[in-house]
Amino acid sequence: MRSKRGFTLIELAVTLLVLAIVAAIGVPSIARSIESVRARAEISGFAAYLRAAREQAIARGEAQAVRLDPQARTLAITAGDSDAVRSTRSFTYLLSIEPDPPEAITLTFEPLGFSNGATYRILAPGNRHYVILVDPFTGRVITRLANS
């Protein structure tokens, strides 16, 4: 007696159907997770930029001001009251940034590390709300997921 080798057309069709169902379920969640990772990376970059400004203030022994332009989604570091920009950082269209209080558009880090303090509320894709807090007494920058 000879054994058959290969698959029938029905077996192949069922296998392809199962693979299509798995792909239909998995692809949207992968796309959402990629978008979420990008947003978290941008938020981490925002916080890191603030930390870098604090470090520059301490290392150089002079105040460093970080100016936020929420519409252009940019940050710029200047030395104290000077208008000379030392560095800038832009963020993607994915984020909506709102300073709280509105005067926090300019955040100043002093040579001893403290700041005038600020809270930045960030809306990321998927309706995720993040908060970046800058402690006025220590200058510490804290990032957290906000309770929506």
C-alpha cells in the first residue's frame, strides 16, 4: 500500500483562513503598540531635555531657561535672561503639550539645581495623558502616566 504525500486543497484553505484570522487580530494591536512606544520615547526625550538643562545650569554655574513653544512643539535652552539659544529640540505632531500654569512656558533652572517649577500635561495618541513635573525645590523632573 502506497502512502499519500502532500496536503489537500481543503487543508491548505483552512490553514490560510486560520493565519488570516490571527493576522487580522494581531496587526491592529501591533500598530497601536508601536504608536504608544513612539509617544513614550518622545515624552522621555522631553523629560531628558529638561534634565539636561538642569545639569547645564549646575555645571556652568549660571541659570538656564527652557522655553516651550506648544504650537511648534519645540523646546529651546538659553542662558539665563539671554535670547541666545544654546540648543533646541522638536517633538512630533503626535504630542499635544500644555504647560500648567501657563507661565511655565519658560522654566528656569538655577545654578544650585532648583527651578521655578512647572507641570506639563501631554496628550499622546490613544488618548493617553502623561504629566511631567518639575519640582521647584530640587529641580527634579518626574514623568508619569496621568489618571485620565
